[in-house]
Amino acid sequence: MGSLRKLAQGAVAAPKRMGIGFFSGLRYPFRGMRFVYGKHPDLVRFWLPPIVITGIMLVLVFGGVFHYHDAITDWIWTAPTGESFWASVGRFFHGLLDVVLGVMLVLGGLVAVMLSTSVLAAPFNDALSAEVERLVTGADGPPFRFSTMLRDLLRTVGMELVKLLLYALVMLPLFVASLMLPVVGQILYSVFGFLFTAMYFALDYIDWPATRRGRGVGARLGIGRKQFPSMFGFGTGVWLFLFIPFLNLFFMPAAVAGGTLLFLDLEGAEGEALSEP
């Protein structure tokens, strides 16, 4: 709680430095895009698999909904038969249920794909971040060991699950409040939800280089507090692109590279800002 309070204090004090730091941070997603797609196209070996996996899952979701939503609707409520007035009314509402159920299945499938692919893509993003760091610093990583790879894989997937749980614990109550509190709830959800999401993305995409250095949660929140303008700018840039359907699939590698570049620059410019508090 103390670290979260310090993060909030840093957010309040940040406007003094916002003009330079925010727009500097906003450029890092675009720097990551140039790095991945322009300067080092060979990095495709890291970012292509999760895009293919996500694409296949989306095809399966839409195909499954298209082929099976009628059967699911009939399982819930068999279509009325006959020529009477009430049979016609029943068929109307049966068709309406079919449409609503189809939309709900699509939305639920998209949420499931989003959550699952963030976990499935985590090992690839970790490897991409490590390669970006190697290309920038020229320092080779530790020698390959299967036990190390397995440990890092479990650590990365576990961390992604924890982060998703944290995001849900914050955003779901805000969403409920937006439904139950007219005007105030929507404003609270929109403003605080955007601020939290932008900082969540910023901390999320510096996670891999921070983890490789053994930085704990407190140290990462310290980065968010001390470097709030640049971190908020970076998170805002990521937010803008990741909420554009389909483009977000191709922007994720740029966000990973941008977060790694941002962390390396912060580490080089102000090493003490990245030390444990």
C-alpha cells in the first residue's frame, strides 16, 4: 500500500514535468515499431508465432459461434411451431434471443482470446525483449539451459496471470460502478480507468527487462512514481494502439520493444531510479 501511495503522489507532482516527459514517453511505442519492423525484420521469429496463434483462435471463435449458436439457442428454448398469433410472437423472441446470444458468444470469445493470448504470448514477448536488449547493449545473455528456460517460462506465465487478476480486481468494480451510478460512475470509469490502464500497460511492458534484473513489484512501482510523465506517455501510446481491433495484434511486438528501450534509457540516464526503494 505504501508503494501505491507513493505512486499516487508521483502522479500528483508530475504535471511540473509533464510537457517534456509525457511526449518523450509517447514516442517509445513508435520507436519500438521502427526497431522491430524497420531496423530488425529478422525479429519476426519472435513475434510471428503469437500473432498466428491469436489469428487461429479468432477464426475458431467466429467459426464456432457461426456454426453452433443456433443449436445453443434451441437447446435453451426450442423454436415455437404453429400458425397462431402467439406462436409468431414466440418465434420473434426466439430469433431475438438467437441474435443476442450470438453477440454475447462473440464478445465472450473475444475476451477469452484476449486473456489467453496474453498468457500464451508471454514467453515469446520475453524472448523478444531479451533479443532487443542484446541488440541494443551488445551484451549476450546467459548460456542456454533447459531448466532455466522452463523456470523462466513458468515465471512469465504466472506473472501474466497475476497481472490479469490485478487488472480485473480494479477495473471490474469500476465497470459495475459505471452501471449503477449515473454520470458519476461513467466519469469515474472513464477517467480513472484510462489513467490506471495507461500505467498498467507501461509497467506491464517494462516487466521483462525489470524481471531479468530481479526487480520486485515495489521497484517497478517506484519507476512509475519517479518517472511518471514518461511512463504515462508510453502507456498512453500503447493504449491508443492496443484498442484498435486487429492492428493491436501487430502492435504488441512494437510495445514490447518500446518498453524495453524505455527501460534501458531510464536505466542509463538515472540508474538510481530503477533501484530497489
